[in-house]
Amino acid sequence: MSPAPDDWHRLHPLTPLLRGGRVLLLLAALVGQQGLRQGDGLRPAFVGLGSLAVTALAVGVGYVVWRTTRYRLTATELQVESGLLKRRSRRVPLARLQSVDVVRPIIARIAGLAELRLEVVGGGSSEAPLAYLADEDAQRLRRAMLASGREEEVVARADDAVLVQVPTGALVASALLGPPLVIALLLLPCLVAVALVAPAAAVPFGAALLPAYAGVFAVAGRRVLAEYGFSVAETPDGLRLRHGLLDTRTQTIPPGRVQAVRLLEPLLWRPWGWVRVEVDVAGYAGRGEEQSATSALLPVAPRQLAEALVGRVLGGGLPVAAAPVPERARWRAPLSRRRLRAGLDDRHLVTTSGVLTTTTDVVPLAKVQSLRLTAGPWQQRLGLTTLHVDTAGRRLPGAKAHHRDAAEAAALLDELSRRTRAARRLGTVPATRP
Amino acid sequence: MAEQEWRRPDRGLLVVRRAQCLLLLALPGLLLSGGALLAGAVEALAALLVTVALTGIALVSAERRWCAWGYAERDDDLLVRRGVLVRRLSVVPYGRLQYVDVTAGPLDRRLGIARVTLHTAAAASDASIPGLPAAEATRLRDRLAALGEARAAGV
């Protein structure tokens, strides 16, 4: 079994080397870029030596960090101590965990290592990321942390029921059916026009467009890399998402932690009936590149499947967003009026909006933090009011029911404050356990 | 929602708002008009008229905005309403309160008023009540803190 709970552990001894390796890669990219731009700037030997020195320094610093960092798992919390000059001791209460991620950047994967990231409410960034641990240590730690919230011992671990597996073809197609296709369709006529007017200019014109287009392509490519082989499984610890081709990531969302869910249906996906599902947990901070990697619950799937999954995640069927907005709302939202709908039952609020991309927001009433009504000058003139439902998520901060009739919105607000109170009372009892 | 009793901020808030109008709008405007005298009497008069008109508009809208503020303590939540151009109404359940701030600037302190700000785990819920008499602000803060503790719910 696992060692005694009060044992202090160190990170994996390869950690300093790995950090040094990352610095070296970064430097190589930087130098490469500069070299491309300037041709002959600095002497290669000088640059090489400098890079080596910086890398050696990074390894040295990494070694000191590794020597001074230790962690241990007790029955109720994870304790991490680090720092040489300024000691930092951090305690993460396990009952407050919002999600646990195991991330394996490509360079760590080669070495058989992984990084453990914990999310708790209010953390500006991931609380106490443990980088790097041996793969099996990370798995064991995650299991122990998630299990500590439960009383009973989990018997079988192999019964992870895979709910959805996203086919690679659909993922690639869905990534292409976005900006890459739209921009290609926009640029092609330009290119043809230039070729017709001034054939000589066509080749340099095309060559100038190519890097811009490559950038668009790279964004789509990155999405495919991050969401490659996306699978959603139901485990006793909660929902487990696995994805990534080079850097892989395993996210575990314990039951009852989802703050809001959003279904996106871009215009170009409609012929296939595809939707993308995004989910927000209280801990995730909106941080640049990781944002897209962590927000998807399902990168692309047929609508029926997506709705079934959302129902499963939130526990129970969803109300249909059926109530339309008044006819006069077209003066305020001429393009999206038909799509503005809202639906409410005892446990969830569902709203839809969007012009090109149909967006459906689902908020569990037990997670609602506050309710707001706003009416801008135009809306007041038309007797319309927008209802906002705020949740603790950063990326999907709740739902909005746009441009409802003012009296209806006031009634809806009353009804919602009653139902959220009831849902909250139920919610204080620990969420349903499998 | 007609049944609850709305309470209003103190008149001191209006004094502060008016002072801000005069300080930020009328004073620079007058200085500018004085400077415009160098260019000519007509220019100076025009600048003065514009200043007076703008200050008048600002004073009227400050008064209207002050009138729009209101808050109501219900059994389970606090309502805050505000705004003229954009009307807003916030409902914050006591159980969702993370912490309560009471702040008062130098002018506020002189007039004995303070602002109470409610914070929940959601960044978007912006319930803030300015211009409360200091005693009322303290009472509200303590009551909110006590109620928040009694009805606390997990995130």
C-alpha cells in the first residue's frame, strides 16, 4: 500500500534537468527566430556558449528548488513546502478541491513524468502545482486525494465507463470548418482578382498571404493537438477527461463541481448537427493558452450525444429553452431575436443566444451566486430587461436571458430567487454519490 | 417586486457628488474661460456658457442618479437598485456572501458616510451601496456578516 500518510516526499529527481531542458528549448526558439530575422547577428559560438551557460544556471536553480521542495498528503490536506530564502508552506484542504489535472508535457512524457495541478476556489493560478512526479506517483496521489472525500473504499478501479470518444476525423473536420475555411474562402477571390488584373503580381501577393494563412492554420492545428483523442469517462471520482497528442492532460472533475455549461453551435457545423460543449469549474483561472485546452467538455459531437452528456454531468434532464422574447425586441437585437430563448425548471436555467454561433448556457440553480436585472436606454424605451445569472466560474460567468419583457423579467427574477434558495438548501447536503 | 421597503442613501452622498461635479468640471471650465480671455471676450463667454451648461447637466444627472439608488433587506437576500441611463437591480443571497467591505474616502468621512460593498464568489455580482451613514453602514455590515455565516452554502 501507499507509504505512511505523514511522510514527506520530494519531487522526481529528474525535475531540475527537465526544467533546464525547457529553458534550452525556449532559448533555441528565441535564437532561431532572431537568426532568421537578422541573418548574421551574433557569432554562433558565442550564442551557443551563452545558451549553455543559461541552461546550466536554470538546472542549478532547478536543483535548489528541487532540494527545498517537499510535499505530503495527510487525511485532510495536501501540504507543500518550498523556497530556500523565503520558505513557503501551503496547505490545500482536500474537501475544497474543484478539480485535479494530471498534465504531461511532451518532454516530461518522454521521461515518464507528469505534473499534478489542483484547482481550488479563488486561486489566481493553479494551487501548488507539483512538477514533476513520476507518472505512477501522480496517478496514486490523484486517486488518494479524490478518494479522501469519500467514506467508502473504492473497490474496482478499472470500471471507468467511457461515455464518449471523439473520432479524430470529426475533430479535424470541425477545426477546419471554422476560421481556416472562412478565411480561405475570403482570400481566394482576392487572389483570383489580383491574378486577373495583374498576373505578374499574383505570385508575390500569394506569397505574402501565405504566412498570415499559416497562422490561422496553426491555431486550428493547436486545437487539434490539444483535443486529440478526446475521451470522457465516468469514474467513481467524477468525470474524467483525457486528451492531447503531444502534451496529454487528464482532468478529473469531482461530482457537483460544475458551475456552468455552454453548448456552442457555429454556423458551419450546422449541416452536420455538431456542437461543442464547454464547462467551467470554480477554480480554473482564465490563463492564455491553457484556456482552450481545459474548457472543453466535448470538442465536437452530435447534438443529441452532447445533450445526453450534459444531462449526465448536471444530473437530470434539462429544461427546454422555449420561452421567446417579445416581438419588439427585434429593434434591439434584429439578428438574434429568434434565437433568444429561456427555460427554467427546479434545478437548471437554460438560455440561448447568438447570431452566427448559437450559444446555449446552462446554469445549475444550486450554483447561482447572484441575480441581476439590467436595462439600457434602448431597452427601457422598448420595455425590455436583461436577466443575468452569475456563477463563480471565470470563463463562463453564468448565463444571460437577453431582452425579456420587463414585467416577465421581474417575475422571473422572483421565481429564480425562490428556486435558487431551495436548490441551495438541497445543495448544502453533499452532492449525490454514486 | 413592490412589497419590500426600499431604503435610500444619505443626503451626504448627493453633497459629495455635487462637490465632485464642481471640482472636476466647473473649476477647470472656469480656469479655461479665464485663459480664453487672452484670445478674446467672445471666446471667453462661449467657454463660460459651455462650462455652465455642462455643469448644470452634470448636477441634474447626479441628483437623478442619487435618487435612483436604493436597497432593501429581505429575509434571504439583499436587493440593490441603481442607475438612470442603465437601470440595474442586483439580488445577492446572504448565503453567497464571501466578504463585506466598508470604505470611506476623505470627503465621505467628513460627511460621516461610507460605502458597503458585497462580494460573492462570482466576479460579476456588483452589489455596492454608497452613501450610508456610518452607523448604518456598520450595522448593515455586521448584519450581513452574521446572516452570511448563518446561511452559508458551499461554492
